[in-house]
Amino acid sequence: MKTQVAIIGGGPSGLLLSQLLYTRGIDSVVLERKTKDYVLSRIRAGVLERGLVDLLREAGVADRMEREGFIHDGTLISYGDQMFRVDFAEHTGHSVMVYGQTEVTRDLYEAREAAGGKIDFNVEDVEIHGAESGAPYVTYRVDGQARRLNCDFIAGCDGFHGVSRQAIPLDVRCEYEKLYPFGWLGVLSRTSPVNPELIYANSPRGFALCSMRNDNLSRYYIQCSLSDKPEDWTDEAFWQELKRRIPADQAAKLVTGPSIEKSIAPLRSFVTEPMRWGRLFLCGDAAHIVPPTGAKGLNTAASDVHYLFNGLRQFYEKGDAAGIDSYSEKALARVWKAERFSWWFSSLMHRYPDQSEFDLRIQVAELEYLRSSSAAQKAMAENYVGLPY
Ligand code: RFL
Ligand code: PHB
């Protein structure tokens, strides 16, 4: 089989890249290790920056998001008995869109299928060959049968545990990592959200986040120990703990109900450099991970897709390799800013096991500064809505 761009991974990065290339008549094949149902059962991000919203429009997959998504002009931040709002619209003139990653992925699958896009599911033993040559190819197996996909370029969109990053030799690859000493326990429930806007809460018992998917679907998170298992937490215990971490007036109106999904995610900051090796380009979680505070994971994946799509377009439409040659540099410049923001917001909102009294007072001072300074709020809002591409 032959295609122009072989895309490894059928998560949001791979599907969005494939759909954008299709709009410009550039052919691609997506190779996904899991089934479509499995990919769609993963509950992940919920907040889309304007850059991603614009990309979904450009890809022709924004109709349902425009109808069903919620535009948020600000967010609430609580600590102790204080709560304040950061107004994105006032500080930046922009907003964010609340629309789940699951729905984005579903819309992308539908669009790819409607266009007759080629996606191979349940692929095994994916291997990248000749990335440094002029004729790269990917080998893999489906239903026990060996296949070979010849291509011009390979996009490694296979997430943090994928094979693409590992294909870059260790003497070329530099990895930077920071692990956080806690995780997030997330619960999805068919209840109305406690508040129309998100609430990020710093409490003495640890961080909590009140988020949502729609009027009758709420997403809540609490900071938990890395040794906790989702089954250690009954629904009742989760709701009790959440109520103790958010402001009392919010806790009083929290509607609880059975969880329909419960999972724990560790928190990690990770970047690999470079994001390009010969004809292999890394995109999204394959190249970088952020802690979820600030919702930058999916959005940073989207900015990579933007740079790569435009580089490939320039190459195929004009025969000009400048965009793909500068891909790694451009993508990484934005990635590191998202890494900084996610690290800063995580540090501000969580309780750390080894935090001293000094550290705690610095955290409160920073929260008070953010509450009272228009300049600080503007900086936070500018990063939250997403830095320009
Ligand atoms: P994905 O979504 O991980 O998709 C990669 C796809 O590649 C497939 N794959 C392979 N396919 C073929 N061959 C192989 N060898 C393969 N290895 C893997 C996988 O099955 C998968 O379908 O990466 P992508 O597309 O770059 O998208 C990135 C986003 O998914 C990610 O940044 C966010 O979801 C991160 N993230 C969150 N971000 C937020 O902004 N807000 C959140 O609340 C949030 N929660 C989360 C998250 C990530 C999590 N992970 C990765 C464990 C919660 C979790 C649990
Ligand atoms: C979510 O709704 O899942 C969500 C929202 C904001 C975040 C992280 C996760 O910062």
C-alpha cells in the first residue's frame, strides 16, 4: 500500500491531521492500535482553546461543536474561603469552548468515514523504517497479516506510550521530565454541573476541579495519592471529599449521583526534542505531556497539528520544504510555553507532601496577587485561552 502521509495513532492528533490533509487533497492512512469504541471510551480533556476551535472549523468538523459546545468567558478560582473570577473575555477578548475530547474524536471519525478515509484499527507491531531516507515506510500486522505502507512522510501521533518517539535514536533524542507526587481522580456523572463556569479549588485537603460536558453531564476531579486506585473510592467517599474542598456555598448546591466513569491519571510534565527526525514528525502526546491543570494537553497537540499540516501543505502545494524544516522549532517554542503555564498553575493549586510553611505562604501570596492584580489575571487569561499559533 502507498500513501503520502502515514499517520500512526488514531487519537485526536492523528485524526485531525488526516482530516485537514484531506481538505487539501493530500492522502493519508491512519494506523490505530485499538478499536474505535475503545478510543471513544476514553474520557479526557474538556476545554478547547480558540486555536483548536478554528482548526476544527477549517477541517469542516465544527458543526456539532458550534451547536452543543458551551462558550466560557471566564473561570473561578477558590482558596481558603476566598473565590474570584478571571474574566477571559475582558482580559483577552477571547473565550474557550467546553466540548469533550470524546466528542471531538467522534466528530473526526465520522468525517473521516464519510470521506472514505482509510483507518486501520487493531494494528499490531507497528515499526518505522527509513525515516532518514527519501523512501520511508511503516510495517505492521492486522489480523495476523503483515502489511507494509510506503509513504513520503510519517506522522507519529501515537501518544505517550507509542512507538514513534522510540524510533528516534537516543543520541539524537533529548527528554525532559518532571513527575508530580500526586494524581487526579476523575468522576463523570449524569448530574447538572454545580456552577455554569469551571471552579479550580486550592484547599488544605488538596486540589479539586468542577468541570462539565453539558447541562446534564458533570466532570469533577480531586487530587489524590499516587497509590490510590479508583476502586478505593466509593462514589459516596468521592462526593464527600469534593464537598470539603470547594467553597461551602458551592458544596451546598452540588448535585451528586452515580459515577459513570472513574479513573486516576498521574501528573507529568514531559518534552522530547527534536520533534522531527528525517521524515518522521512527532505530534501531540507522542512528544509532550502536561499536567491537566489548565487543560493544555489536547490544545498543545492541536498546535502541533497546525504547524505540521501547514508545513506539509506548503511542501505539496508549492514544493517548498521551509514549513516542515522549521516544524520542530516552531512547535517546541509553543510547547514549552504551555509546559510553563501548566507547571505554574499546577504548582499554584495543589498541596505537595513536602510543602513547608514558607511554601504555603508563598502559594497564598501568589493566589492573592492573582485575585487582586489585573496584570496577573491578564497573563493567566492569555495563557488559558491559548497563546497565538
Ligand atoms: P492520544 O489521545 O493518546 O492518542 C494516541 C493514539 O495512538 C494510539 N497508539 C497507537 N496506534 C498504533 N500503533 C501504536 N504503536 C500505538 N500506540 C498508541 C492510541 O491507542 C491512541 O488512540 O494522543 P493525541 O492524539 O496526541 O491526543 C492528546 C490528548 O489525548 C491528550 O493531550 C489529552 O487527553 C491529555 N489529557 C487531558 N488533557 C486536557 O487538556 N485536559 C484533561 O482533562 C486531560 N485529561 C489527559 C487526561 C490524558 C490522559 N492520559 C493520556 C492517560 C486524562 C488522561 C487519563
Ligand atoms: C475537564 O473538563 O476534563 C477538564 C477541564 C479543565 C482542566 C482539566 C480537565 O484543566
